[in-house]
Amino acid sequence: MTKAFERPKALADVQQHYCPGCTHGIIHRLVAEAMDCLDINGKTVGVAPVGCAVFAYNYFNCDMQQAAHGRAPAVATGVKRVHPDNIVFTYQGDGDLAAIGTAEMIHAAARGENITIIFVNNAIYGMTGGQMAPTTLAGQVTQTTPYGRNTQTQGYPISVCEILATIEGVAYLERVSVDNVKNIRGAKKAIEKAFRYQKEDKGFTLIEILSTCPTNWGLTPLESLDWLRDNMMPHYPLGIFKDKGEDKA
Amino acid sequence: MSEKLLMKGNEAISEAAIQAGCRYFFGYPITPQNEIPAYMSKRMPKVNGLYLQAESEVSAINMVYGAAGAGARVMTSSSSPGISLKQEGISYIAGSELPCVIVNIVRGGPGLGGIQPAQSDYFQSVKGGGHGDYKLVVLVPSSVQEAVDMTIEAFDIADMYRMPVMILGDGLLGQMMEPVVFKSYEPRQILEKTWGTTGTEGKRKPNIINSLYIDPKDLEDKNIERFERYKYIEKNEVQVEVVDCEDVDIVLIAYGTMARVVKSAMKIAREQGYKVGVIRPLTVWPFPTEAICKVARTAKAFLTIEMSMGQMVEDVKLAVNGQKPVYFYGRTGGMVPTPNDIVEEIKKISGGEKL
Amino acid sequence: MAKVTFNEDRCKGCELCTTVCPKHIVIMAQDRINVKGFHPAQVTEQDKCIGCAFCATICPDVVIEVEK
């Protein structure tokens, strides 16, 4: 018998600290699978954020840098400019990318920086205990929106893919989800495609991945998948928002 | 490039960085250091280096972090408010033990302050403007030539000790033009950077650039290990100029461009019969404590002169350690003391009013 | 005939895998707990497994290996 499914080489064989049922774990594996498929482990440098994925530098079998909160795209820019032939990716949550790191996100895109951003959108700050994030939905209860996010006083959620789609330097943007097997496979293809675009110097690529946070949503892992489908998907439609290099191959 | 050139301080510093092998510069516009990014954007492409203008000083210092972590010689520059924005990044760079050079062309502060020269960022640079236990080596040039020599040496110091090094200038130094020679420089012995994130190429374990140590014992060990290096630096990297301080009444202490004004004041005061000497730190971290302490045995008093409300004066007091009185004279906000202002202070101190 | 193996001590008992198996053979063990104190996922009717790896695909902790 042959292995039909096993741990990707690019994923370190270590226990991950994520909460039970948190889909960060799935996304880490998809990134590692994409790296294995493109055989780029030895050439890849990852940049970990501040947030639940802050320990990501322990979870990938490639060189990693841990960046200050929100600054991963800038750190990745520094790495990429020194080693343009390397594949450089950042792995960031919604607080890291779309709150404190908004300027770094938009300007990396505007520069057409040839990096790939893995953007995990779970509509909440996880590591710090469930505060409102820039992608927290209207009415969503969080630790800092205990009465539900009031758009009059706490503003509206930010749709990153839609925003970045207006930026010239962006080569590929897709929003995917990991709530079921079909979508997970779609997410894997999207991540692989983003890395491949980077390999072909096409410019800035970002994959937004709808993800769950059972602990801070106050739901079981399975209920969280339902909540994601019922609440996040309507507001954050899946699909490709920009694709500079229609894949002719 | 060994012949004599007339160059503006900012441009000379930029050329020095390139001569030192720096090929990555991340900048952002702010007066009075704008000639540095301008020069870099013209010159770097010629040496197939990179000039990149970031969206903010915060972003720029984090680009420096990434490039330094990837093993490159990298520099950034700014002026006071911009350097404040970089403090978190500098703390991360120190915590991750990354080498880089940071140039601060100081201007009047706080807040938006002014654009004239000042020395009011001394505490921020020497005592650490970011969070946590860390130090920067801080070099304080007082001429364009010295700014060149120090910038070149800064890259070696940074690589040797794997830490951020600051060139602490001011608007005067940045804007004035002086003749300068790019001498051949004997580089220091630097270990190969095997720790950079260059891609494992399947040949080694992953390199990780990181300052997070969630286990407090690990973080403490890291800090203690780094402070062992700082102790070594304090013993071996102090640079100070002591001018005629044997058997004098008052020792004037000043750094950077201020020291030039103070030397003129010394000449005038000596002509008028006052026995004065000058101590000029070339590094304000590591601080020349020993040199000052030694002179304190014979001198009667110290007068520290700064373009601020008095910051280095505290370190002078620590060095003198109560042996003798330490006085301060300063102008701030971009005002520059004149030699005669200082001679008046010397008279007041000598005239028994204060001695 | 396919085979799934569970690295039980890595399982966090999140149960995601139990909802995607087309043959409904992935269940949570009730008779024991793993080193972390969770009931681990398992397959008892191995012969019904078709090796589709749906369970492994949705597992966040790479607990499951599949052979065909």
C-alpha cells in the first residue's frame, strides 16, 4: 500500500499549540503541502506574525523570521529584496494584517512586492482573548463588543480582498475557506497558485482564508464551522478577486 | 575615491555606508536628513544595491529587520520624530541580535519640534528608546570626516557584536559641507553570517530570527548573555578625546558638533587665563566613564554643554560620582550655544560664584 | 482495502473528522482518553475505509495517516 495522506515535509513534526478544532492547523498544513508540491522548502523564508500564529516559526521546516505585530509584510519585503530568488511568505491574522498592519499590507501590495501573504480571517483577536477585530461582523459579540458590534460606534468590518483588488501591484487575490473538505482542497490550490505566481515574479499575492476560533466564539469546533458558513461567508464571499496571470498552462 | 571631496554631511554618511558594503537602505522623508535617502536613491542602483522608500519609519525599520535577518548589511536613517517611530523595531532588532546601522540626524523636539539641530535625543539613544533591556552602540561624530569614518566602522561593530549601531548626528552635521577623504579602511575580523534566513537549501536546520521567549528563564538567559557582550563592549569600544585636562580648573564636556564650539570656547578662555580642558566622547554608549573619572581626581569642576535641556550631564555626574561639582549649560529647540556663551559660563563658575 | 492510522496523542478531540467520513466510520473513542485528556478519534471498522482521506484533510493536527 502507498501513502495516500501524510504529514508534508515542510510541516515540522511537532505538537501545535492551537486550540482544539482551530483551523489554523489545517492552514499551516496547506501552506506546507504547497511548499512540498512546488519543491521550494529549501528556498522558502516565512514570516510569522504576532497573534495565535506567533509560534509559526516552530511549525515550518524552512527559515523563518518572527515579525513585530503588523509588520510582517515589511519584514518580508526586507527578506525578499535581499534574496529575490527565495520564496517569501507571511502568515498573518486579521488583527495583524488589517488593523495595526494595514499600511504595511497596502503598501506591500502597492509596491507589487513579490511575496505571498497567507491571511487567516477569523473575525476576532484570538491570542489575546477574543477582542473585536477589523473583520468582526456587525452585531458579532466579542470581548470588546459585549453587546454585539455596533456599527454606529465601532465601525464596519473590512473586506481585505475587495480593497486590495483595486491595487495595481497585486497579481492574485483569492478568498477561500477551510470549513469543509471541498473548500480545503480549493484553499490548497489557491495557496499553491499564489506561491507559483511568486516563483514566476508576477507580483503581490494574497490568499484570505476564512477560519474559525471556537474558543473565543464560544462555540464547539463543529458549531464554529456552521457559524462560519452562516455568518462569515455571506459577508465575505469566496472567489478570485484578482488574477493577473490567467493560468494558460 | 581617496582624493579630497567637499561633501554635505548627509551625503558623506550615505557614501560611507556604500563604501562599507551596505547594499540595502530603507528610508522615509524627514528634514533634516532628506539628502540621505536622496543620495541613496541615486547611488544604490549604480552599485546594484537597493534604495526603498517605505510607507513609514515603522515599516522602514522592519524592512531593516528582515534584510538584516537575511544576512545583509543594511541601514536606515531618520530624524528624531522618525527615530521615535522606529523604537519598537530597534528593540526587536536588539532582541533578535541583528546587526544594522541607524542614523539619527537630530532636530529640535519634542513633538514636531523644529528642524534645526539639537542633541535632545541623547536619552532615547543611550538609555534605550524602546522596551526591554538592550543597548545600542552610539557613535557621535563632530565633523563630516568623522561621520564617514564612524559610519564605516559602525557596520563592523554591528556585525561583530550582532547588534544595532547608531550614528547620532544633528541637523548641523547633516547639512554642512566639509572636505572629506574616503580612506582605505582595515575591516575588522567578522564571522561569517551562518545564522541568516537565506533558505536552508535542504543542507541545514532552519534558521529562525526571533525575539520571543515565552519561557521567562529562556528570556532572562538571553538578556544576561547579551549583557555579557555589552560588558565586553564597555571595556573595549569606548572612544574619547581628552584635550589638555592635566591640572585644569574646569573640564568642558561636549560631543558632536557641540564639541567644536566648546573647543573654540576653550581657546578663548585659555587666552583670558582660565585653566580649562575638554573631554569629547566619540561614543556615548559605551560612555567614557573611566576617562572622566580619572580627570575628576585633578580637575576642580566639570561643565557639560549640550544642545538640550541637559541629558548627557546625568551620565557625567554618574562618572564623576560626586568627586567634584558638575555644571550644565545648554540651549535647546535648535538654538546653538556660541563660544562666548560658554566663556561666560566658565567665568561664572571660576569667579567663585559657583566654584 | 485502505488503512487509516491515528497518532492518538496528537488528537485534541475536536471531532471535525467524524463529520466528513462518507462511510461514517470515524468515531470518537469513549473507552479511553489520550495523554492530553481528550477522547481520541478512531476507526474501528477499518475494512469499510475507502482511503478517501477526507478525515485527514479536515484534521487540524495531522493526526491521521492514510494508506491505499
